[in-house]
Amino acid sequence: MASTLLSNPVTNSDRSRKKKKKKIQAKDQNDQDPIKWKSDSQQQIYSSKLLQALSQVRLSSPPPPPSSADGPRRGRAVREAADTVLAVAAKGKSRWSRAILTNRLKLKFQKKHKKQRVVATVSGSSRSSSKKPKVSVLRLKGKSLPAVQRKVRVLGRLVPGCRKQPLPVILEEATDYIAALEMQVRVMAALAERLSDSGAGSSSAPPS
């Protein structure tokens, strides 16, 4: 009788741990549910955060003249801001969102040490010029793969953070990533339409 009483706390603790684990897994699945990207509340949250990020991009870099070569660089900054906000909206629950955020941190770190890398590349350019270009072994292996594996590999490269993941993980991440991108396109199209309407209204207003 005493042994059964002593074993009950252990079994109860195991059951409570299993229940907590199931709740956490269910919460993660809900956070990574593609349906959430279609909700109006999620679109409003992403839209407000995107406006804040775009205002920071606008303040940090003034608009270039039409003939300037900084136009593509500014467009790249807008795209990076939109993707970063999208990853933040995913709350790091998905692999692709964590990959985007870590890549942004790496880019910031690389920009800080860009001058050191330029000096190192200039000093080592004479040495590397004599080296012969090597054929990529992975490229040769990719040609011999079946068609399905090649498509899976291409899909893994398109989804951030899924380059070396198995097929079930790639499909799950791709489903959530595509739904998030669709929501991003809808929000950015709505913002562009709103800005164009406001610009047309200000231009058509009579001068005072």
C-alpha cells in the first residue's frame, strides 16, 4: 500500500508533463497555422508594423533622384524591412522566420566589419588570382539525382532555413511561408494603393 502511494506522485507528475507538452505542441501548431495569415487581425498587425519599418527606411535614406543608381538599393531595403517584419509577425515559431531574423543579424555584423574585409581581400587578391577555379562537387551530384529529389532540393532552397531539411519539414514550412507571403503581398498592395490615392488627391487639390 505504501509503495503504491509513493508511486502515485511520479505518475501524476509524468501525466502533468505530458499534458504540458501536448499544450505546447498544440500552441506551436496554431502559431504556424497558415489560416492565421488570412485573418484580418493578423493583416492589421503586420500592416502597422510594416508602416513603422518603412518610415525608418525612409528616414535613414533620403529618396534618390530618378537618374540615381540608389533606386535598386532602396528597393532592396524596403524588401528586407518587409521580410523582417513578416518574420517578427511569425514570432520565431517557424524555421523560415528564425532563418530570416538570423540572416538580418549576420548582415548587420558584416556591415560593421566591412572595412576589415575589404583590406583583407585587397591584400589576398594577388594570391587568389593564381588559383584555378574548382568545379562544385555538389553541382555534379545534383545532376545525378532523381527528378523528385531535385525538386525537393530546389524547394528547400526557396524556403529560408530549409536547405538541408527532410521533405515533411520542407512541406510544412513551405505551406506556412507561402501563406505568409500571400498576406505580405495583399498588405503591400493595399498600402501602395492607399499611397497612390493620397498622392493623386494632393496633386489634384486646387492651389491656395
